[in-house]
Amino acid sequence: MHCINRAIGSVICLSLLISGCTTTTSMTSHQSDAKVDIKDGAQGNLPRTETFTSKTFGNYMFRAQAGDAEPMYGYLPLRFNGGYLAMDILLFMPAIFFNLRSVYHEYEFDLDKHVVKFRQTDKDEWQIYSPTDATAAAQAKQYFSQHAQPAANEPAADR
């Protein structure tokens, strides 16, 4: 009986560790004066390294801006964690609700082209995301107008 309790305790501890997984990412930009603000993350200049928790639901909204240019709003592209899904199924099914997606390891914001490049390793090809979803942009803009410092060129009515 003692061995069974120990095994159950170990599985629960392992599951909690898996469900609380984080990923560290580096963010850069072609523009030297680029600033990126991220919901549930840091706000400030690039380049920088930041750690995010894995999540199944929701997104990381961002606002990116260089100088006085119009800000770019959208969601950070997230990757699917297939390995976590397998571990969740085998060890602790409720963990599925916490860790199926995480940030990529590298992001590069090109604000002149209005794109975000992302990849998992420096050996991978860049994937390109262009935030064209008007709903995502509107949600991000609304969030940052209510919770963060307004971008330099946003009119006072939007603040």
C-alpha cells in the first residue's frame, strides 16, 4: 500500500510540474528602436529574453511599435506541444487544460513589413505571421488601451 501511495504521489507531482511548464523565448527586431508590449509579459525595448507559461486556452496579445510609426497589434504565434499531450494522457489527463501550447524560442519583429517571424531553433526556417485578423488586432488594441501605456502616436480618444 505504501508503494502505491508513493507512486500516486509521484505521478501527481510530475503532472503538476508538467502543467506548469514555461518556455523562454528571445525577441529581436530589424528596427533599433522597436518596443513590444505583451499581455501577461513584459513591456519594453527589443532585443530581450522572456519566459512565458504554457497554456491551452487564450493567447499572448502584443503591441509592437518602432518610433512614431503606427503600432502593430496581434497575437504571438504559439506552437502545439504534442509531447505534453502524450504525457498528459498517460499521467494526468486534467493537465491537458493547462499546457498544450507555448511560445516559440525565437521571434523577430519586422515592423516595416508588418510581420512577425518565428522559429523553434536557429536551424529552422523562419515562419512568417502577418497579423491580418481584424478581430485579434481590435482585441489587442482594446486591451493595451485599457491596461498599458498608450503607444506614442495613438490619439487621446483611444487611450
